[in-house]
Amino acid sequence: MRGSVSATTPEELRQSHAGAFGGPLDNTTKSATPLEDVCELTGAIKPEFNPLQKWELQAVARLALGSKHRLNVCMRHVRADRREVDVRRSEKSGRPYYAGLMACGSVWNCPVCAPKIQAVRAAEVRAAIDAWQGSVVLLTQTVPHSRQDELQPLLEAFTEALRKFKQGASYKRASQRFRISGSIRALETTDGRNGWHPHAHSILFLQGSVVLEDMKADLFRLWRSAVARAGFEGKPSPSAFSLQDASKVKTYVTKMGAEYQWGPEHELVKAHSKTSSRGLSPFDLLRHYDLHINADRSSRYLARFAEYALTFHGKRQLVWSDGLKKLLLGTEGLTDQQVVDSIGEADAVLARIPLTDWALIRKHNLQGHVLQVVHQYGAAGLEHLLEAYRVDPQARHPHVALVPFGVARSGA
Ligand SMILES: [Zn+2]
């Protein structure tokens, strides 16, 4: 793999962040904690989402996964057919982004790629729900677990239970009784007081309406049996299993005069990046590392994230039942890699960055900052920023007042 990772130790990363944000990560810096970007009520990413956060989290994820991991190429290595990197402005969102860089396409591990993929997947799930003529329920399944469980064997046993749940005549009977025609299942885990907490959310598409309590009782019986047959000793408690009317899984968040909705499609698709009341999501582990960057225990967050990344590698986040996607959307859609590689090539170019300058940006982990500077001050602002680093490689970022993306600038 070409290139080097500029920050390979927590201390180097801390220094690099200190450079990018104009000072050490002291209490003042922490007052705008990354966690405040997530709505506590719903877990939704707030519309005034901190545009630097995903870049900071990606740097932490690289640290957790090591310099050989594919994440190291993401938004750092230039595509072989490009001699420069473009900053473009999305016509749709008004936000700046890079074109010409390689993207890792990992929905599990990459805080930069995941939101792009999740947005597409959430829209697909929403479109499927809207296209469905019958009713839709949201099923959540978990298994007994303890602090001592390692994630790998726990997840294996959990997916075995999910398989057994749907095998055999009993599920077939239930399926006929409640007229289940298809499903979309999402896999995820949190890390809480009782250790890893893998769980699955499924949207079930039903041909008619059901008495929710009857369906829940039937399916819970099947789930208990499947969990026992998958080798779990403890029995899942009723709280480890829930069934809700998906049309009621809807919360409205009002921000900056606009209303945003957290629906079942977000519950399914974005759960692994949101803040959860039942422990830390994988991206929370990265956020916590960032918050406690000087604390001894922070390395534990890196180790937990690495364990998660290794375990979920190669797993599919969303599984649609056979034929459902084609039936409801008329297409199988794009792969995760196609999604991250295909965004907005026709948008306007705000700045072109030669490879030598890109090397400097990469070395100092300035990717997020450059987008903000170009968005606000154009190519001249970028030149001003880079000049400081050319003169003094240890330079701290000149104090430029930045406004968040999407906020109108007066007099601009
Ligand atoms: Zn990526």
C-alpha cells in the first residue's frame, strides 16, 4: 500500500488534531463535544451536524485498525487516473466534498463513507415501505449476553439463532398466519454495561393487518426456541424481543426551522452510528476515544472498535428477503462501493488541489478543515491555509472564523 499514515500513535494523533483545530484539546475545545451532534431523543444526526466530526472519527478509526487496513486509503489516496483532487459543491445539499479520491466503501468502519451509504439505504427502505400496500411491522431480536462474551463467538451464535428462527415448519405456519411476504433485516451491535449487545432489527411486510399482541406472542415463542437451539443457556427475556407497528416508529425533530423525521428506515440503517440508550454504538466508541483522548482508559475504546471491525468484516448490514427489493423498487440498486464512488461528478468545482498540496493536507489530517475553508473562502482561503503549513510544517491552523455548512453568510 502506498503512502504513510501520519498519525500512528495516540500522541501523534492528538498533536495532529491540536494543529488542525488551532490549539490543544483542552476543556474549551471539548465544550463542543462531538456527541452534541446527535439528537439525544432519537439518535438522529442533527441537521447542523459538525462537518469536521466524521473526519476526526475516521482518523481515530485508522488508529484503531492500523496502517495496513483499507481505511487508510479512504479519502487519502488519489485515484490512479487523477492528477489532482477537486473540491466540489453538491448542488443538492450545498455542501462541499472531494472528487478524485479513493473511497473505502465500508458501512461498518468508515465514518466518512457510512453516512453516504446509509442515506441511500434509508431512502431505499423508505421507498419500499411507501410502495407496500399492506402493513409493516418492526421486529427487534436480541440474545442473553454478559461482559465476558467476546464479540466473534457471540455474533456467530446470534446469527445462528436468527437462522434457526426462520427455519422449519413453525415459522412457515406463523408466516402464513400473519401473511408475512418479505423482510429487510439489519444487523448491529452496541457495547454497554453487559458487554457486547448484538441485535437485529427487521421490517416485516405483511399482506393484511394483524393483532400485534398475537403475532408477538407467536414469534417470541419461536425466538426462545431458536435461541436455546443455538446454544444459549439463558432464556431471552420479553424485553429482548419487541414487535411494533412500523408506522408508529416515527419521531419528528425540529431544527433550524425545518422538520426532520426519524422513522423505521433510520432505525434499520443508521442504528450503528447513532447514540443509543443501550450502550455505545461502534462510532460512539470512536467519539469516546476522541473525548477521552488523554485518559488511560481511552485505548480500551480503540480495542473495542477493532474487535467490532474484525467481527463485522464481510457481513451484510442489510439483508432483503429474496425478490423483495426488485418487487418494490424495480431494481437491485447500487453496491456500497458504487454508492461512494458515484456521487455528484457533475457538480461545480470550487478548488483544484495539486498532488503536492494534497500530500500536505493528508499529512496533517486537514481533510475536513479544507472542505470548510474552501466552502467559506474559496481557493484563496485554501491557499492561505496551506501557506502556513508550507512555511512551518508544525504550524497550527491560523485562526479563521468558520461558519457551519448550510448556514447562510451575511454579506457574502
Ligand atoms: Zn471510507
